[in-house]
Amino acid sequence: MPTTMNDLNLVPELVEAVRDMGYEEPTPIQKRAIPLALSGRDVIGCASTGTGKTAAFLLPILQRLERGKAGGSRALIISPTRELAMQIDEQALALGYHLGISAVSVVGGVKMEPQERALKAGSDIIVATPGRLLDHMRFDSVDLSKIEFLVLDEGDRMLDMGFLPDIRRIIKALPTDRQTMLFSATMSPKIRALAEDILNDPETVTVDRQKPADGIEQSVYMIAQERKAPLLSRLLKKPDATSVIVFVRRKADADRLARHVRRGGIDAASIHADRSQEERFEALEDFRSGRCPVLVATDVAARGLDIDGISHVINYDVPYSAEDYVHRSGRTARAGAVGEVYTFVSGEDRRQLSEIEATLGATIPRATEPGFEDDGAAPRSAKPSERRRGRGQQKARTPRRRSGNGAAASTSDNGKSPAATGSEGAAKTSRRPRRRRRRRPEAAAASSS
């Protein structure tokens, strides 16, 4: 098993590029996947987020591209999100600089013309999201006939996002004689079925399956839903919370929570699918540079952020699955670093937490913060007064008394019926006017005689 980058049989230029980026020792997924990829084998790589999957496929592709230089685009990397595609593109350019290999990101949310020019110029590597690549295919602005290497990154997320039909249309346009690699943090039956269709006798490499990376300290805070925001404000003010990603489920909650954090005196930005590419890029740059220490995000960012030095990940909302928990956690403690993951769990979230712990095969330690002890037992719909009484007790109901005319007597603001409030009650009690009896004609005649 290789122990250093030199042991991976990489060309000196790539070894130098890796060292320039600050990496000396390959990660477990790199040790096992890179030799297979260099030999030309199809590869299925399954490893937790933050374990170096990107370099595991980029380094062998760059080396093989350099050894057989030819015109046109020869490598295609497909990713589920714009952020991830742009960051893969940045790494491809940084690693390929010493070899003179070019790359272009083909993503939505930006103008197509610059991408079209780069594609027609024949960039060596195309890093694309499925939708935008299909747009260029419709306009015949991309030539995929010379593709020798195909990578599907974050395959499980692409299937979850409904990209399978798009992926199949793209693959139909590629040469059948190619090397294909599929990388994913999890390996579901759907991923297995896709791999059987598009890969040729692949070698499977599994490292730390469905487990947060080493170096992550995990904690669960049992907290009522309406107390999550104050708890978040408390934790963000701790000295070690220097670079924090807060994950929420809904886009509206991301904006709302970012405003809440800013009102507390801490700069915060939000990122989600409804924000423009320029707004998302600005938020990421502010967060990466440290100008904005808090980033509130939906899961659209969970698979795309590759930022060193993130101190904390806070799951404001419990992830839907263990896979999402692993991906969110992977934003911190990257490349052997350390970090902390906090998860806020209300009463209605406890079942999801139990399912995540069962999948991970471990119980996540519970933590408390002074003034925010475990008050998450009641469901979100319960009122505070009902939580204090408990689920088994019902609110006492004031008996309704019958008034003199048989109607139910309502209670006044002081708890007494109107009839019991003296003259005020009597004044409010309505009476029917007495009807005069009409005498029959015979009786009227008798009385007049």
C-alpha cells in the first residue's frame, strides 16, 4: 500500500503540484483508487465526504491526459451542483497547471457564451452539471466524440436530485470505448444498478462507508424548536466558533436565520437554490475569506463546499437521512483536520435521530448548554403551557351553566356567568316581549252587550 505521493507512480509535475497544495501523504481512498485508475480500470469509489475523492480521480486523469496529448476535450466530469463543479474545475486547473492541461466549468446560472468559446477551443477537461451540458449539446457547442474519461462525482446525490435521465442522455453521446469512474459517499441499490449499466468490470473501493470522518467531534442538543435560534446565538459567540456552516431544510429558513444571526452582531450569509449564481459566489467568497464567519445553507451546498478550516457544522434542522448527516459533517475536519458537529433535536425530530444513529451504528453524545437544558420532549405543535402540564393532562374546562331560559350561559372575562354578575348580568339577559292574547269574536260581542 502506498504511503507517500511518490509511491503512487505519479509524474514529478503532479507530485510537485500536490505538494504546492500542502499535501504530503495520500488519503485511504487515494491510496487504493489512484493505482487502479492509472492502470485503466473502471472504478467505483465509495468514501465519506472530505476524504479526498476529488484528487483520487483528478490525479490519474491528468497523468493519462499528459501522456497522450491530443486535440479536443478528452475528459468529462459530471457533478450535481454548480458549487461542486466550480471547485472541481479550480482543482483541475491548479493540479494541471504544471502539465499545461486546461479545464472549463459548464454550469447554469451564468452566461453560456464564455463556456461556448472554451468548449469550441477544445478544453482538455469539461466539468459540468447535467442540465447545462445538455443545453450546450442541443446547440451543438460541445464535441463529446473524443471523450476518453468519464467521472460521475457524488453519484448518489445526482440520483436523489432526479438527474438519472439526463445522465443517460449524456452517456449515449459518448464513445463506448472509455474509462468510467463513479464516486459517491454512499452506495445505494440505485447506484449499483447504474454502475452495472455504464461501467465495464469495475473495481470497487470502499473506505469509511457511511461514517463521519475521523477528527469530527459530534454532539446532540435536545432543544425545543422555538429555542433553537437562541441556542444558536449562544454557541456562535464562543471563541472557537471561527468558521461555521449552519444547515437548514428550507430556503426561506436560510434567509430568516441569517438575518437572526446578523441581528445578534455576527456577520452571516445564506446560500440556497433561489439565489443567483453571483449571489452564491459572493456569499461563498465572503465565507472562504473569513469576512463572513457564518454561512447558513440548505443541502444544495452540502455536496459542493470544499473549504478548509471550517470549525463547526451545526445541523439546525435534523438531516433527513444518515447519508445527509455524513455529507453535512464532511464540511469540517477535511483532509485530516479536526472539527465539531452540533445537531439540534426537538421532540418531533427524535425518531429521525434514532434512525441516523442506527445507520451509523453509534449513539451520538448528548450535550447541554446552561439555560438550555433538555426541553425538547414535547412536539412542536404543543404550546409552552401544555408542555409544562405534560401530554397526559388535559386543560381543566370551566363547566357551562344553564340560564333560566334553558340556554347555555357563557362566562365573562372574570370567569363568572353574566347571571352571577348582578345587574350587569341582568341587563345583558334578553327577554321576549309578552304577546297580548286576542279575544275571539264571540267573547267580544258578549262583553259589549
